[in-house]
Amino acid sequence: MMTLDEIKDAKISLPICREAYEQAAIRLADILDTKKGFEQKAYTLFTGYITLTLALVGAAGAVYTSSSLKVLAVAFGLSGAAFAIGAICFVISLLANKYGAAGSDPAMWLVKGPIGGGDSELARMLAYITFHHQNRINRSIEANESKARWIKAGIILGAAAPFVLALVLVISAVC
């Protein structure tokens, strides 16, 4: 990819540069849509996991206080803990990450040269913005990958919770 200095000194075709800019803007918009999808998934799973955690911990408490099956209370509690930790993973995925903005700062345009320039200046400015879109895209991809890792960890913990319950029950039956 060209550097900013190379862009400054290059002869730039306005139609090609406009297409490059539009493609970069579309790519960034796609990544920001992925962010929204990840956040919606994390929030939805979070609410489900919190509900399951409360149900399992409540059942553990009820079984512990009213029954001699203390091992069942432990099994419910550990399974609920797996869901609780999974819910924490979803919260972490929702925490702020740095994303690239889809638009450019007006300060890039409102300076001598660009604001009064012709097609060649417009082409150069679009090239500059396209250059900066690549940085925004890279930053947004990294943030989405972080969200995806935390969501995946939460899903794995939720999938493991029934196995934790079953494992504790099997171990208690064998012992």
C-alpha cells in the first residue's frame, strides 16, 4: 500500500480513487455491521446465561437447605458458576473497543488546497481518506476478533455447564 508521502506525490485518477474510497467505505461498514451483530449476540446470550445462573443457584440453595442430597446442590452450583463465568465473558465482549469511524474528520477537508481544489485535489483527498480507512479497518477487525474470542469463550462455558452437572452427579453416584 502507498504511504501518505507517495500519495502526495502521485498522479491520481479521480474515478479509480473514488472507487477505491467507496470499496474501503463499504468494507468498513461491513466490519461495523459485524460489530453490531456480535454485540447483539453477546447481549442476548448474557440475558439467557444470567437467567440460567439464577435458576441453577436458586435450585442449589433450595436443594441444599431442604434435602440430604448436598451433592445435587454442589452440582447445580457448579453448573450455575459455569454460566455465570460465561456471562462475564459476554460482558467483557461488550466493553468498549476501538473502532474506526466510517467518516472523515472535517479538519482534513477544511484547509487550504482541498477546500478550493479541483478534481485532482479531490482525488488526492479521497486517496488520503482511503489510506486512513485501511487503518480504521485494521483497528475494527482487531476489535471484532477480540469480541469473537470472548463470545466463543462464553459459549464454550455454557456448553460445558450441563457436563459439569452430569460429571458431579456421576462422580457422586460412583463414590
